[in-house]
Amino acid sequence: MILSLATPEATADFGRRLGRNLFAGAVIGLIGGLGAGKTLLTRAIADGLEVADLGVVSSPTFVLLQEYQGRLPLYHFDVYRLKSPAAFLDLGAAEFLEGDGVCVVEWADLVRAYLPEDRLEISLRATGDESREALLIATGSRHARLLTSALV
């Protein structure tokens, strides 16, 4: 499914709807180039999860993983700088992916082989200065229900 997001506010609204509908064990893989809106979407997901201090939600590029407390724990990975895809597991990713929180993985295409089968992938692409197009792929039943709920 393709979702048109005309403004950063539209992207944030979609992210908040996702966050409000997320469940323990949810995994969202974000794909897109630099400046595509991955971190903006993650911040909005955090807002939907009721993370108190949204100002601290930023791209974890240099630390690879940030953890935020909200209605559910949010584990925000940025795997852009990993030396190899297998290094994702060295971060303890399996423990987080199978845990009681929500995992958002930026640059998910780099570690796709290590992500659970049931997940939501969102590929973001700029279509203008502020507009984006999101290709949404739910690869399992739980995330298909999540996507349906978030689009209502």
C-alpha cells in the first residue's frame, strides 16, 4: 500500500496513529535515504506511545540504540553505521526484538535477514521539499491489523 504524506505534519499524524495502536513485540522497519523522514516518523511514534520527553528522541546514529519509556518501551535502532549486518545481533537486538517493547529500526533494509517475519516495513521517499510517499508492507497478521488500525 502506498500512502501520500503531503507535509511533515501529515507524516507526524500517521506516526502518532501508529504509536497509539502499537503492541508489545511490534517491530517497525524504516527504509529511506538521508532526510527521508525516518527520525520524524519515529518521534511521532514515540508521541503516540506517550513518551514524555519527545525532545530527546533523535537519530541514534552514533550510539546505534536509544531506549525511551512510554506506554510501552521504545527501542530505536539506527543501523546505518554497523560494520556488518551480523553486528546487529551483537547489539543484543534479538533480545529487544522478542521483548515486551516496540522496536523501530532505521535502515532496516541493511538487517532485514535478522528481523522477525511478522513486522511492518515503511519505505519513505521524498516527492517534494516537504512531501513524502510511504510504501507500507505488513509481513504478518499482527502488523497487518496494526496498519489497518493506524490508517482509520
